[in-house]
Amino acid sequence: MTHFRGTYTVLITPFTADGSAVDVAALERLVEWQITEGIHGLIPLGSTGEFLSMTREERQLVTETVIRTANGRVPVLIGTGAEWTRDCVELSLEAQSMGADGVMIIPPFYSCPNEDELFAHYRAVGEAIDIPIMIYNNPATANVDLIPSTVARLAQIDTVNYIKESTLEVTRVRDIIELCGERMNVFAGILGYESFWLGACGWIAVTSNLLPKLSAQMFEAAVDRGNRDEALAIYKKILPIVRAVGGPHYVAASKAGLDMLGLAVGDPRAPRLPLALPQQHALRAALKELQVIGSLRG
């Protein structure tokens, strides 16, 4: 089974200028640039990818485009979260059939399932597919908190091997590893730098939509070389962007930032709005400081 590690970008989904369709050419260019810059993996159709604001056909198009463009050079995990277990199973089977290396699944986000229901949900998917499942803990958006003891139970499902842990409680990394041992590999969803020192094997980053090279280099410095000074220096360098894309406007900020870099990816779909002007000015200043404005033009 493939072992996932490193910095993975949870990709935005480019839309045409009028927002009516996926911009396939822009998505291909974004994937190619991410890989060229040294990113370790890609995850389309996560929260940052606006999966809830897309049709089933558009999700299929994004899946096909990213897998085809990556062409096996880096792992591609597809976000297949759904409220109805049947839909989640079907989306996961479809991702597997299209060549995905794994799937990332947020819990059902409206029904607020209890632990028994969560286990049944993930087990249904695990029994249907052969590729690894990354469970996605983001209680701020899913209204469900996969606490470490629940994660340990879910780790009993053979294909549930990874978790994206997106809380601000970095000790979750420590506790999950202690309870699950080798049955669960932890990716940070927010606190990448901090989580590496507690045993996280990766970081699923929004920031790397804009800074893939530096985001990948921070992981390599911290985990591959164990060089705290080097990793911390990179972290401090990218921290303004981490903050800019880390709040409630993470989709709008990521898309605005890519436009500043020179890749037009359209606005977020409603009800999200484009990034407000004061935030645009702050983001542009931070990107200018890093000398990346316009680096994707041409």
C-alpha cells in the first residue's frame, strides 16, 4: 500500500470568469505548477475545492483532470465526502476506478452522527474500496469532532490509515499516535510546523496553493532532516500567507492570491464572495514581500 507523507495541497477549483464551469486549462496549469514546484501530493475536492458547490459531473471532471495531469508523479487523493453514506460509497468507488491513490472523507456534516454511526459510515466505504481512506477531522465545518478515541476505533477498519487533523489542539497528534500506533498516520490540517515535532507525517495545506515550494521545503527540513532552525525560518517566512488563507475566507483568499501570482482561477461560488479589498491589499503586500507577484504569468 502506498505510504503518503509530505506536504499535500488541498487544491482550489478554478472556475471560468462567469463561474458557470470548471476551467480545465487553469486546473491543468495549477497541477503542473504544483508538481514542478516540488509538492508531495494533491487533494482536489476538499473544503478549499468548494466540493459542496459543484455538480456531480463537475466533480468527475476535476477528478479526471487532476489524476490525468499528475500522471502518477505525485499521489492524488480525492475528496469524496457526502452526507448520505450511499453517495460517499459511490463517489469513493468512482475515484478508485478513475485512478485515485486514496480518498479523503469528511464526516457527514448535517446529521451529526454519533460514534456508532460514524463507524458504520466509514466501514461501508472501507468495505467497498481497496485504496486508503484518509478521515478528515474538521469540527468547525463538519459539526462532528473525531476525538482521538473515536479515531482509534475507526483505525480498526483496514483501509482507514490516515487522518487529516484540522483542529488547533496540536496534542491531538500525540494522542492519536499513542492510541493508534502504526494503524494511523497523521497529517496536520492547520498546524503543520507544530505537528511535525509530535510525529505527524505530513501537512495538508491551503497555503501551498500559493507557496508549494516553500510549503514542501518546510516539511523536508523538519521531517526529512530534523533541522528545527531551517524549518522554523521557512515557517516564519510563510506565516503571513498561512494566516491570510487560514481564516473564514480561505477559498476567496487562495483564489485572489493565485490571480496575483498570474493564474486566473475565477471567484468562489455563491454564497461565498470574492475577497474584500482590505484583505486583498494585505495579501498582495505579503506576496510582494516574498517576491512571487506575477510569477505564474506567461
